Amino acid sequence: MKESDIKQKIIGFLDGKSPGFVSGEKMSRLMGFSRANVWKYINKLRQDGYGIDASTHLGYRLNSAPDRLYTHEIKRGLTTSVIGKRDIFYYDTVPSTNAVAYAMAENNAPEGTLVVAESQTEGKGRMDRKWVSPRGGIYMSVVLRPDSGADDMQSLTLASACAVARAVKDFSGASPEVKWPNDLILGGKKLCGILTEMRAELDGVRFLVMGIGVNVNDDNGQLPPEAVSLGGYLGKRLRRPDLIKEILCQIERVYTVFMEKGFSSLRTECKKISMVMKKTVKVVDHDRIIEGTVKDIDEKGALIVRDTEGNMIRVLSGQIFLAG
Ligand code: BT5
């Protein structure tokens, strides 16, 4: 058994009994381990930040769990069927979870593989921009293997941004809006960004890596001025593994609908949560600049903008600036 599976099992025993004690003898019997081995893993869990009481007569009791993105913290109580149900790779620090997940996908990592990190040294945004990734945030990348063409991936990214917005709302009560195509905005500042990278051939997408960065607890004030953290906005510390579980559930929900029925079944939901609908915007797409009003988000997730001369323009990529 892998170390993270053993830890997950022990936490499962203790959690189920909370606030009572579980005897070391019982755990060793159920796990087929010696009591010395159970003790070894209890100590490892303590080093990981778990508060575990020990009593000679009663056994062990779980007091507190750390706000860390450990594999067993994410798996505990996770209700998805595929995403996060396969391997979860946990890192303290990596250059970029997307780069790690991409390399794994190249090596046949199955759909649902998840890479998470407490911080990143070279977090990536779109078009070579940087994603500032201090401790306290969520940095994760999911490997997906959609059975569809590359031109559908734009709308999948948009649908995923809507999924994360819904997860944040269900988890915390705060209501971020989606700034087309991939940003979550809360109180006028950026809470989350999504970067999808894919490997596609002529006959379709081989794999897709969906990278999600969410600012949760910004204890050291290291985020850039255009950013907001969820904890900072709500004025409290939040437990990140619980938010990750919510996000994974929502991503799986939209991904399943997307694969079965296509983006058109998610379009109404996405339009509702979008902050650009009916707004006057400036779209900068490389050297093309379009000014006008957003009229719609179409069946493929593209933005339909009516420019100042009345032309309807379909926008597939670019950066949006809201007027006023
Ligand atoms: C994005 O790019 O918004 C996509 C960000 C994706 C990050 C995740 S984290 C896990 C995975 N691994 C990675 O390496 N990446 C993904 P873009 O739309 O290009 O926005 C980048 C811009 O957002 C920057 O130029 C800054 O202005 C701003 N920014 C940088 N760090 C930020 C942060 N932590 N919070 C809010 N805004 C930030």
C-alpha cells in the first residue's frame, strides 16, 4: 500500500470515530499492521500537521486536520467518479502543476489524474504571462482525455470557469462572476484563472491539461494588486482541501454534461454567471481591437460583440476590458 493510502486509511478510522478514541489494537487488526507500524504512521501524520491525541488505555483521537493539500485530505470524502479518483500527485513546490501534469499525460497518465501543489515557482498564465503562486492558494491541474475536436476546447474552458465559480459559491457563499473566457472576478479583482493546454492531432484531442489557480488564504500579502483572495474577501481563513473537493465535483459535472450533450446544454448557466453579457467592452486579440457591446455567447463559447458600426463580430480569444 502507498504511504498516502495508509495515511488516508488511518485518518478514515479516526475521522469516523470523532470525537471518540480508536484503539491502536483495533486499527492494527483492521489494517493487518503491527501496532508499532500504526504508531509509526500516527507520528508521520503528526509531522504532517494533524493533531492526534494518544491515550494508553483508549487509543488515538483526531483533534485537528491541517490546511494542506495532501492526497489523503483531498480523497477523504471526495464524491467524484473519475476526477481525483485516480492518482493525486502532491507537491510542496513545483515550477508549474500544468507542466508536471502535461509530462504525465504524455506518459499516458489516465483521465482524472490530478497534480496539486502548495506553491509554484514558475506558475503559468496565458500567452507567457505569469501566475503568482504563493503559499495559501490552490494550484492544481487535471488531466482530461475528451473525445472531441480541438475547437471545442474553448467552450470547455469557459464551462469549467463557470463550474469553479459555482464551487466557490457553494463552498463559501461568495459569488464570483466569470470574465470571459477564463477569469473569475470577485469584488472587481481576479480570484482565479484557468489555463488549458492540450495536445491535439488532426483526428482530435489526445489530452488536455486543465490548470486552475485560486487565491484562497494570502497570509503574507504576496498577491499582485489586481488579485483578491477568497479568505481576504470574506475576512476568514478557509480550508483549501474542502474547496478543492467542491471544485472537482463541479468540474466533473460540467465535463460529463459537455461530453454527453455538448456546450449548448451549459450555455444558459454560463451566460447567467458571465460578467460581460450586455456590457460595453474593448477586446484586444493580438493586434486586433474591437469595441462594442457583448450580445451573446454562442454555441461554441465564442463571444458575439456588436461593434460601434453595428457589425456582429465573433471573438474566439483575447483579453476583455470593461468600459467604465
Ligand atoms: C490565467 O492567465 O489567468 C491562467 C492562470 C492559471 C494558473 C494555474 S495555477 C495551476 C496551473 N499551473 C500553472 O502553471 N498555471 C495553472 P491570464 O489570463 O494570462 O492571467 C495572467 C495575469 O493575471 C497576470 O498577467 C497578472 O496580471 C494576473 N495574475 C498573476 N497572478 C495572479 C494571481 N495569483 N491572482 C490574480 N491575478 C494574477
